[in-house]
Amino acid sequence: MSKRVEDIKDVQLTVAQGLGVTDKGRELLEEITQWQLRHECLISLLDAVPIDSIKETVEKGAGAEGIKVLRRNHLREQLVNLEPLGVKLKELEKEVEGMSKESGIIREVIESKFESAYAQQQAAQKEALKAKDQVIDLLRSQLEEVKSRKTIHASQPLKLREGKKPKAQGKGLFSYLKKAEAE
């Protein structure tokens, strides 16, 4: 064999090993001397054509064209065997499509329920804020009334009885304020 043919064989065997061709398949490829026939056998092995069928076809002397025909027939048989799977696949696609529509409807219902619950929650929060504002306003007005009462009482002049000494200012003022509040 020439150096070039030997290099091609080495490359083809390396590719076969790299692509996971079995030891039996590599042995078959090593026995074949023509690179085109080896190439077609390698492709057939990768397309899962049985090794025994390839070996039988090579021994008959069919050549590269015979291996191509073998591979085409094998692939055609595989496709025919896949027809029931294709029908089942279409059924599954329809089922998935139906489930997808159902899940879309369910999602829309959930979203609408969520939106209405959110709106109700916001309305309740607004009502609670209104009530709190009213309470705050009421407390402010009561505070203003209390402040105005204290200023009225505090603005009246302090009357001390004549002839008596005033008590300690802190105690007397405190007691006076208590009296004013009690009145």
C-alpha cells in the first residue's frame, strides 16, 4: 500500500474509534483495503447497519455502491418501523396542545382571582386609612380643645389672699392649677 492510502486508513480508523465504533467494527474496517469501500462501511456502521450484513456484502464483492444500497435499505426499514412512533408522536403533540390550552385557561382564572383579591385588599387598606385619618382628626380637635382650656385657665390672673404669705411658688401654683381643673 502507498503511504497516502495508509494515511487515509489510519485517519478512518481513528475517526471510527473516536465515534465509538465497536472493536468488531474496527476489525472489519482494518480488513478492507480500498479506502472508498472502507469509508462507506464506516458510514454504515455509524448509521447502525448490522456488522454481519456489512461483512456479508463486502465478501460478496459488492463494493462501495453495494454498501450504499445496503445502508439505504436499512435506513428505509428503520423509517418504516418509525411510522407507529410518528403516529404516537402526533397524538402526544395534540394532547400536549390540549393541556397547554387548559393550563392557559387556568392561569387566566388564577390571575383574575389574584387581581380581584388584590383590588379588595387595596380597598380595605384605603378604608382603614380613612378611619385612621378620622381618628387622628378627632384626636387633634380634642387636643386643641384641651390646649384652649389650659390657656384660658392660665391666662386668668393669680389671686393671692391678702394677709397670708404665699406658699412656696411651685406648690401653690400646682395646687391652684388643680383647683382650676377641678372647677
